[in-house]
Amino acid sequence: MIRTAEFKTSSPGIKSCPQSNMNEYAFIGRSNVGKSSLINSLTGNKKLAKSSSKPGKTLAINHFLINDSWYMVDLPGYGYAMVSKVQREKLRKMIEEYILYREQLANVFVLIDSRHEPQQIDMEFMQWLGENAIPFAMVFTKSDKLSKSALQKNIERYKREMLEIWEEMPPIFVTSAETGMGKEAIIEYIESINDGTQEE
């Protein structure tokens, strides 16, 4: 259960991230996937993560302290074409450094827009996480925007594509920031990692 959530710091790179030994859970996805909305839904604070109608709003590593015991981390979206090539490269480097070298990182939640069939950019990003042995979970967002059968169909497509490369699937969460669907399941998953009770 999330009792308290506060914005701590916005860092331009891994070197200026908070000095702590608390577990960190990073949220990342393509631009406009509904990341800020999901973070706000999970924490029950609509104003915590700044959401924007313009994709690519997050250009730094944002740390939110949860229950004074762990961090939720809002990472910039990937695949955002509206910034310059130099800026895009800078963001890519910042994201990679954080994911590869941040020792406190316990899990990456990869947000995927459930309305679309498998996107190459998402598949490649998850492949990269796997190759670097980074634990991650798939989070399908905006599930309220399509019918149950269409939602199931898209998730099954992702599973089929994933299982062509992966021996087993990572954890999957289906969410809606509007209805709160999937919220409890994600929080419970985080708590199980924090408690060390997660099944191997």
C-alpha cells in the first residue's frame, strides 16, 4: 500500500541521482504511453508526475520517494522523434547508464500501449534489457480504451512474439490509469521484491 509519495529530485544523469540504498523501480516506455498518468494513479496523487499532452515531457530522471522506504523513478520516454538528434542521443545515453549502472535498480516496468500490436521499438528495448540481465515487467497501459477481446488479442500477439526469443515471459500487468485496473497488482509485486518474497 502506498501511504506517502513525494517528488524528491530531477537528475540530468546517474551521477546526480539520490545517494541511498533504497530499492528503485523505474517506469519507462515510448513517448505518450501514459507513464505520468500511471505513476499518479499508483500513488493516488494526480499532480505527482507532470503529464503533458505533448509527448517527450520527461527529459530527466525523476525520483519519487514512496513510504519513505523506496523510490519510483520516472525515466524519459524512448523513441521520441521531436527532439534533436543530439538531444535524443543524450537521452539514450542517460537512460542506458541509469539502467546498466544504478545498483539500487530493482526492476524496470516497461510500459506498452495496449491499443497497438507489437511495436519493434518496444521489442528491441526489452531484448536489450534481457541481454543485459535487467529484471523487468511488461505493463500494458490504457486498457480501458479498447474492448476486452481486442485487449486480449494484442497481449497474445506480444506473448507470441516474445516467446520466439524468450524462454519464458516476464511478469505482465494490465492497467488503466482511468479505472485503477492493475494498480494493486503492481504495488503488491513491488512489495514482494522489497520484502524479498518474490518467487524466483
